[in-house]
Amino acid sequence: MPDPTAPLIPLSLTHLPTVGGLAVPWITPRAGDGRYLFGAIDAGRKDQALVGLLCGVCGRHLDERLVLLMRLSDLPRQCTAEPALHPSCLAYTACACPMIQGNLDHYRTVPHKLDPTMIPAADEAARCGAPAEPWFAVWLDGYTVITDHGTRAASYAGSRPRRIRPLIWGPLFSG
Ligand SMILES: [Zn+2]
């Protein structure tokens, strides 16, 4: 049943499946019973996106401008295991997040049961609910794939971000 309050899905995301009128991010794993596990990440697609410069939301190739979501505590290390996003895809995700819209219970009443190919999203708190620590959108021209704590990660060490903005509710990406 589509949610009439769901934000309009931009043309760039109409290829994605929808649940309740919301586009399901490309990186979201699907359980054996067909449910999409919002807030979790398909490990294979994560690596595919990091290495292939794909967007975690739409699954398409990133443009010259991309955004990484970073926790405050991750900023000094200048890397994250989360795939980068198109700025427009991040903006949609921020306003479409069911938790931000107050509909969390509609999606998740019990914790996810993840299989080994699925991992919790590092930015789940930023996308869905009051973050325990500040999150930032790091705008970049590109990144380097490194191995960090045994997992692939996107690093911008040695390059200068275009800008770093705190991720807050409201008009996130006006510029
Ligand atoms: Zn995208």
C-alpha cells in the first residue's frame, strides 16, 4: 500500500524496487522470504560498488562529484566501508528514510536476521534516527579503495574534500 506521504521517487531511481512507495536502495539485501532488510548491506554489492565506483543507492556509476557518509570519529581516518553516493541519491535517502518519517515500526519490529552475505550499514544511524554521534557528508571528486580492518573501504587520504557538511535534518544539499 503506497504511503501518500512518501516523497516522490526521482526519475534516476525509478528502476529500483519499492516498498510502501519508497525506493529500495540497490545495496539493500533481500531476505529469503522476499523482505528487504533496510539498514543492512549486501556485502557483495558493497565491494562491487566500492571497486566499480558505483552508487550505493541507485547502483549506477558515480559522477565526478560523490559523497561519503562519515561518522565524526571516522573523519580523522579519512575512510569508510560504505559505498559513496550520488549527491541526489543521498538527498532522496535522507528524506525517504522511514525512521526519519517516524514509520520505523512499519519496517522493523524485530532485529534483522542477517546471513553471512549481509552486514549492518555503518551509516544506519545517520540514515535512520537520531545519531549517537554527529555524521557528516564528505563531498569528493573521487576516492581510493583500500583495505581497512580486513574489509574494503573508500579512502580520501591525501586528497582534499570539496567540503564536509554536518548531516542534519532539513535541506541537506542545497549547493
Ligand atoms: Zn546514485
